[in-house]
Amino acid sequence: VWHYKRVLDALQPEGFVFENVTGLLNMEGGRTFREVRAVLESTVDVMGAMVLAAEEYGVPQRRSRVILIGRGGATTPPAPPAPLTVGRK
């Protein structure tokens, strides 16, 4: 995450997408996720976090992913995108 933050600081994009495994949410009792979130939030005005089922977005894998989406110049966090395919039942 520190490497990613350096890239964001250097490029100063209007937004970013960061994805990781869902285990990130529970590492060290959630402390790791809170730290990652804080580091990335410092680079944008608004950030949203969500867990998405990869297979609902055209990825040929059945696994959930943690997605952080940051946006500069925004006032409301991004909403999860609409699924493209039917996921698990």
C-alpha cells in the first residue's frame, strides 16, 4: 500500500481503484484494513469500500474481493457498480 500511495502522490490522478483479498478485513483484528484505508483516504476527497463477488463482474473466478475506490473533487462515496453477470446462489 505504501508503494501504491507513492504512485498516487506522484501522479495525482482524479481517482483510483485498489483491490485485495477479503482476508485484509480481518488481519490483526481489522487494524490492517483500517490502516490501508487511512493511507489511501489521505490521497483523495472521498473513498468508498466494498466487497464484491468477482464472478458478477466477468472475472472467471468464484471469490470475493475488497475494493476501495477513491475520487478527487467528489462529495459522496462511490456506490458499488451494478453486476454484469449472475453470481453465486
